[in-house]
Amino acid sequence: MQNIVINYKILNDIDDNLLLSIVNGCNSKKYKVFLNLYDFSLSKRIESQLSQIKSLIEIEILTRDYEERENADNIVLQNLIQHGDSIAFASISDNVVLNPYSIDELGLEWLKEESSGFIYTDYNINDIKCFMRSRAMNVSLNIPVVFWSTSKLVKHFTDQDKLQIVGNNYASIHIPKSLCTIYQYE
């Protein structure tokens, strides 16, 4: 089984049901999933909430200061090197939930190709389907779920704009399915 790493940035306090949905959405029959939960919330309850959840995947909780949330993306990317043996690396916000076992529909093996950079999907916002375009994309656009080629990110690890470099210099693939849901905070 090949490894993939999914990093969730928990920026807000979330309820038990949302945390359960996040964990269940990371299940896979094809890949060994490592789930990192970066807890930037004020309450720091994720660890106690997680103790109530039975999971099939390996989960690590990384508690961070609330004030660091502005720099969450860079903090998550610093963890990249220790997962250099994985084929895919994703960084997702706490209001996005993957559909259970949707990871298996992504065809992440494609990321091992020399020309590959990242895979992205369509998504739902609450009950509204949102479709991404399938031609070349500017990665500075807000794409809610991107599975990056770990090897390409590691290759450009010392570069300041590693995501931009990989996004602009390698091929992307669009999976035209709504494989995740974005929840609007009230």
C-alpha cells in the first residue's frame, strides 16, 4: 500500500460530528493514510474529542498556538520532509469534509509520473454542486482540495513558492466528481 498524507488545519472549534466526518472522510481501501490534525483552535479540544473516535487510519495531533493560524499553510508544509515517502500530500481546512473512501477514486498513482503535479476535484458547498474547470489552472485560485505530488514538493522544498512552482511547471488532473463538501460557518 502506498502512503498519502492529509493535513487538516483546525482553525476553529469544531463539534464531535464534524470531527468524525473529517476522520471518516480520510478512510481508504487503496492507500495507507496518515492524518495530521493541526489544532490552531482556542479550546485545544481536538485530542479529547478524538479519544471518542475509533479510526482505521493513523492520526497525529499537532497542537499549535492560536496566533499561528495566519501562517498555517507554511507550518503544514514544514512537515513535508518527514513524509517524503508518500505519493500525495494534501492540506485541507476544517470546513472541508471528504466523502468517505473518495480518496480511492482519485487515481493518485498518476502523481508518480514525471510530469505530474497535482490532482483536484469538484466539490459541494452545503447542497450546491460546484464544478471546477478542467484546463490549466492558476494555483493561486482558491481550490479547496488539492492532492500534491509529494516528490515534486520535496524537490522544490527550499523554494519560497513551492506550491506555485509545482502548480505552474507540472501537469494537473481534474477529477470531475464532487468528492468533498465545504460547510459554511454560521
